[in-house]
Amino acid sequence: MNNPIPINAEELIALRDEPVDEELIATAIAGVVKIARLKGQSLDELTAEVLHDDSILDGVQRRWLSEIVTQAWKSLP
């Protein structure tokens, strides 16, 4: 990956300035996982946040994203 994995909210938000592609999305997901771990969150807590109802994603999209976050959690060091 060309972008470093974000380690705080500011670095994660700064990704908004980058052109969106698969690599940027992967970097953002890895950053969310890393930040959650640094905050001491469990995988269950993080997936609960992802699954929380919002106006951006529908239920199917939230479940799909939750599965991707879970895969990232398990595969990242």
C-alpha cells in the first residue's frame, strides 16, 4: 500500500483528500481496525459500531462491511 495505515482519527480523516480506489478503502479499513485496537476495543465492539443503524449504509451494506472488518481484524498483525 502506498498510504500508511492511519493510527488516529486525524490521519483517517485526512484520507478524504486522496482519490478513492481499492487501495485507499483497504487503508481506511486497516486504519479503523488499528485505531480500535489502540483504543482497547474488542472485535465485537467494533463490529457493533459498524452494524449500528445510520443513514449512510443500508442493513445489507453494514453486514457486508462488518464481515470485511472482521476479516481485516483477523488478518492484520
